[in-house]
Amino acid sequence: MSHRIVVLGAGYAGAIAAGRLARRLRREDATVTLVNAEPDFVERVRNHQLATGQTLKPRPLAEMFAGTGVDLRIARVTAVDVERRTVSLTDGELGYDTLVYALGSAWNARGVPGTAEHAYEIAGRPGALRLRERLAGLEPRRPVVIVGGGLTGIEAATEIAESRPDLDVSLVTSSALGDWLSPKGRAHLRRVFQKLRITAHEHATVTAVEPGTVRTTEDRTIPAAVTIWTGGFAVHPIAANTTLEVTEAGQIVVDGYLRSVSHPDVYAIGDAAMAMGPGDKPLRMSCASGTPSAWQAADAIAARLTGGKLPNAPIRYFNQCISLGRKDGLIQYVTADDQVKPAVLTGRLAALYKELVCKGAAWGVANPTLGLPTRQRPMTPTPTQTKVNA
């Protein structure tokens, strides 16, 4: 009987892992099933572009995985039973021998009153489309407030301000604007905000989101015809409802090969995983972590099933890529453990660099089996190997 591999989630990490596994394993020895709630691949790193009315290239998963050996199943995951090794879906149940959990993350309202009711989010495609419709109907000079000074908030603020210069765009951050960047990076970010006429409310913590208003500490109020919440991400809650070892935030605790420390037949990748990187620091939730974690997990699974050599390529960082509208950008170079270096790339060249990174990530998903060695030798499971891989 073929070894059943089930991959949950077809974001960057899950889609890449599924394609890589199909390439490395013979279909008669292992089947790869990819489960996703939507029929299309979503370029999550472009949701701020989608929200401003830009047209993104459609990427149907059925076309992307045609002929790859990946079995695609469009359904929503409702539960995982790691003891029975089953996944409950909206259209039935799947059994697995190895599970790759890549359900990712969604926006995190952090318990701030009124956020869920009155704020928009762009962590997912449906949220970005709702915001798109709302922004399209806004009259000039109406205030738009972005809450959250991280990468997502900065990209959303600059994209909206560039595409809709008739709106009053502001960003609220609990720290200084771009405080994690190098001095050169912070200086460039402030210049862009000034050029695009974006107001930065710094060192302000949002305490409530109300109709037409954002309320901050010291009872300050900021007018907001539209409030966009980018104040962090929360992982999918399904893992926390299993017997998997998870963190307080619900991420699955894994080893260096992205394998669950409590259930060796489960791998977690992308935002769903609590994985340690260089300097013994947790990897941050990002595409920069998700893609290499998918490579690592897929190669580790293939090696274990074929008796091959386990991968030895620790995940590390090189830069942080930030789009500042379509005409400007900021590439902050970092150390392997994600500490900023003095050097940055800015301006149109940085915007082109970021665009190439986004296109490269999408190309990697759309061509999941290209650029890999030929498939590994067939599995020859022994009773011992079967026990280890179970």
C-alpha cells in the first residue's frame, strides 16, 4: 500500500511542499494529497495591492498541479485527529501516514474591543476584497487609518496613499515608525511617508475601534472612515485542539526538520510551526520562513521514506523586503538570525527587487516540480522503518 502523505493548506509553504514531495517520491510508493479551502492560490504578499483595486493574475490550483502527481482536494479542514491519523473535511475524511500541517495564519484582533466588528483586514483574500470595495466607494479627503507598524501595515499604508492620493491616510504604531530598521532604513521610510503625506501616530496603543473612530491610550481619538487592522497574526486554531505539542499561541513545536516533537508522523511548516532558526531564535511568521521550511520538511520526509540522507541546510535570513507603493521600496539587509545590518537598498531599484521576489515566490509555487533531482529510489520498508515512519 502506498504511503499516504496529506498536506493541509496550499499557501506558499503547503503548495511548495506538496509539489516537492511529488517530485521526490514515486507515485506507486507514496501518494501526495493537497487540501485547500479555495480553488486558487492566493499571493498573500500582494493582498495590499488587491485591496487598492489592482488586478492580480489568477492562479487556479488545478492548473498549477496538473500532471505533477499531486491529488488536489478543495475542502475546508474542520478537525485533525493525530491519534487516529485522520483529517476531517467539509466533504468527508482523509486518512494519512504522514501529515504536513500548513494551515498558516489569519489576522489577530488581539482582543481590542470593536476590532472584529468595525475594522477591515488584509491577511486573507476575502478581507482584501471587502476592503477593496469599501475603498472604491470612499469620497475624497476621507480618513483611512492603518493600525500596526509592521511590514503589512507599512505596505498597506503606502499602497493606499500612492493609489488614492485624495484620501487622508495615517498609520498608528505602538513604537517608533520602523524602529526595527537600520538608521538608513528608518530615514528612507520617513521620507516616503512625507512624500506620500502619510501621518504616523507613533507610540500610540489602540484601545478600541469604534464606528468612525480609533481610540488610543490617554483617550486620544483618531477619525477613521475606514480602519484597517494589521496588528499581528494568529495561527489556525485546529492544531491547538489536538494532542500535538503546541505553544501558547497555538504553533506546533517542531525539531530542526520541521517534525513535531510529540508526533513524529506530523510535520508543520510556515506560520503554523514553532521552529528555531540561527541564534536559537524562533523563525518569524513570513514568506521568508515558509518557503525554506517547506523545502526542509519535504526533503526530510522524502529522505526518511527512501532511506536517503536528511537535509542539512539550516533556515536563515538575508533581507527584509518592503514595498512602498509601486514606485519605491526598501530592502533591509539582515544577518542570518534576522538582525539588521547598516546596508539598505531603496527607491525604484528596491521596488524592482521586491517585485522580482514576489514573482519568484509565485513561480516556485506554480512550478513546484521543476529544478529538482529525479525521483528517489522506491521505498523498501522494513518492519523497523515502517514503525519509525508511521
